[in-house]
Amino acid sequence: MATAGASGLNFSRRTLFSSFTSLPWGLILLICGMAVIGVATLYSATFTNPAEADLPMRQATRLTAALLVLIFVGLVPLSVWLKLAWPAYLVTVILLIAVEFFGVTGGGAQRWLQIGPIAVQPSEFMKVTLTLALAAYYHKHWNDSSGGFLIHFPALILILVPAALIFRQPDFGTTLALFASGGVLIFLGGLYKRVIFSVAAIAVASVPLVYMFVLQDYQRERVDTYLAQLTGQSVNVMDDGYQIEQAKIAIGSGGWTGKGYMEGTQSQLDYIPEQHTDFILTVVAEEFGFLATSGVLLLWMLILGMGMVIAMRAASLFGRFAAVGAVATVAFYILFNVAMVLGLLPVVGVPLPLLSYGGTVMLTTAGCFGLVCAVHLGRDEALHGK
């Protein structure tokens, strides 16, 4: 049952209209503004390639659908999301297993399921459903003395199961993102520092073993190229190092103010592979320069900061964990993409939310911020029932 609070919102009595008008529209408008920047940048990135000429319009259509998803998710009461957390997680795990047997291969990886005319990527949906499951778990089991390892072990299993399935596809970027965002929630759950340091030490010590026996050949090549560039060694810029080299040229040639919209040499001549997806930030940097690129990242910081403020105002543990997990999911998207484009991480195939072309990623981002909106509307619900 909803409890009274400063906002006066009551999930059992409020109307659909009052819920709609109470959504955090400032946050939603900022998200829409970021998406519009993405469509405009995508138009520039694909303008000279006839095979990709329809991508901006398709992205705009997906943006409309994503906005509807965001609003729908936001209007669903928080208590309903608590009930749906475990079923949603289990369904997504089943979809990941289905990818193993019926998945569609694209770009050298088997990550998609063909459902009628639509190809979906269950690994992206897992980012949202894992957040829900972890939030539901800690809502039920967390207490003031939850610093030991055992109470967090089930949460770790919740992360490991989908991470293992996704790594097999292979999709190292999404696997890394699941561990990162899930790790934030485990940390928020109050794990003792000595346990954190122990796990971190084990993780660092296992890096050579992962490199030798877990990573596939092409993944080891990406790591080798990254390490060579990081240490100043020569790499074959016409082979493994080509993408990062061209990205650096585009970013550097943009200078402070850029060359102008649709005037970028690297982007207009298609020198950068995947510039409409994972490397779309290079188009922004070349055509609008360092100042505008920094402005885009600052806008993302503002959006994420508003999400964290909503999370901290939630009365329930489920709401707090769900909102923090949703914000962390999007934040690691951005962090990994920017670091990859700048050559600070190996190329791991992580898109930039709302800017990179891709329907599933946009829906995942919409789902994350929809959860944040749901937490905003239900911020005064204590959700005592476990």
C-alpha cells in the first residue's frame, strides 16, 4: 500500500492523467534532445552512402517508439515492476538460451533472435531485467549488516548466468557492462571493503588466464593492438589498428570548433568503419569540435545526475536499487564507448546511447529511463511487502 509523502502521490488513487503530468518531463525532454542530436549526426554520417541513406529516418521512427516505451514503463506502478522483476529476468535468460540454438548470426556473432520481421538482441534486454532482479533481491534480503560475502553470492550468480551466455555469443562488451552495472548494485548493497579488495585482486590475477584460455583469437588481437598503441609500439594501421587510427585523426582534425556540419573529411569519405554505430562520436568531434563534443558529454552527465537524484529520493530499497542500476547501465554504455573511441580501451563494440544507430539499444535506454521515471512517480512508496 502506498504511504503518504510530501508529493501527495498515491498509486491506488491517482489517475492516468495525473501520473502522466507528474512524470519528470525535464529529464524526458533532455533525453529527447540527445536523441535528436543523434538523428542529425547519423544523417551526416550516412549522407554519402546510398546503402545507409534510410538509416536516419528509421532511427527517428525508432525514437518515437522508444519514447512511447519510456512513458509506458514510467507509468507502470513501482509495485508492479517489483512483482514482474523475477519473471522478466527468467524470460530473458530463456531468450539468451534460445539464441544458442536459434540465433541469427550477424557481424560474426550470434546475438539476435528473429521474431517475425523483427530481430531482437536479448543481451540488451538483460541489462534492464538484471537490474530489476538485483533490485528485487536486495529489496527482500538487504539489512544494515549486509557486508559479508554470503548475502551477495546469489546476486553474483544472477550476474554470472546471463554473462556466461552472452560471452559465448561472443559479446565481450555487453558481458563487461553486465559485470560493471551489477557490481555497482552489489557495492551499493554494502559489501565489506576487504571483500571488494579481495575480489578485485582475484580478478586482476586472473587476467592472464582469461587472455590465454577464455578470449577468442580476434578478441586477443584487439587486446594486443590496444596494448601496442598504449605503449607506443608500432601497429599495422591498415589492419588491426586502422579503426582507432582513423578515429583519432577525425577527433584531432575537428579542433576546438569543428569543420562544420556535413563537412568532415573522415565522416563524409567513410574512412571510419562503423561510424554510424559504435564510432559515431568521431563524427560529432570532427564536425563540431572539442567544445560541442564536451557539451554532448556534459548533457549526458546532467541526464545521469538527474537520474541519481531521483534514485536517492526513493523511499523503497527496490526503487533506489532499480534507479541506480538503470543509471549505471547507461553510464557504462557511455564510459566504455568514449574510452573505446579514444583508444583508452580495446574495441569492444559498445554503442553510444541515443546517438549510435540501433533499435534494441535505444529500447534498452528507454527502458532504463522508464524505470527511473517509475521510481520518480513511486518515490513515496515504501513497498513494505516482500
